Amino acid sequence: MKSIKYGVGTAVREHLFSGKPITRLEAITLFGVSNLTDVISEMRSQGWIIKSRQVPYATAVVRVNDFAIFKPPNNLPIREIQLTEYWMSK
């Protein structure tokens, strides 16, 4: 029987291939990928066009809460903190 290799980076790639953006917070929380930039760098070296921009932490929290319960501390300024969001360009 042949085993199928499905690493955590594969889940991130499939997420991006489906047209959805991702931040480091989402990569860690939803897929267990601790180093998103490694996955992004590998994809770029393979020729994929990956764009990026800064988004508020609150944006990522809302998206994570579609799949899990994530509550940041009340005193954390989630609208001021910025995360890098990545997506595939068409």
C-alpha cells in the first residue's frame, strides 16, 4: 500500500489555491503551520505569484472564528496591530 504524503504546508497551499487569503495567525491556528513564510517562499520559488498586504489583526480573528473559537485578550489593541496577509494573484 502506498502512503499519501500530506504535510501541513499542503493544507496552506490548498487554502491559497482555493482563492482564500491567509495570515500567520490563521496558518498557525487552522493548519498548524508555524512558519508561513517558508511555505510562501517555496511557492514563489516554484513560480506562483503570491501577493501580500498589511491587514488589522481583527480581520484575521474574524476569519479564524469562522472555524474555531479564538478570543484575544481584552486589552490587546486588535485594530491597531497589523498582520501580513498573503493571497495568490490570478
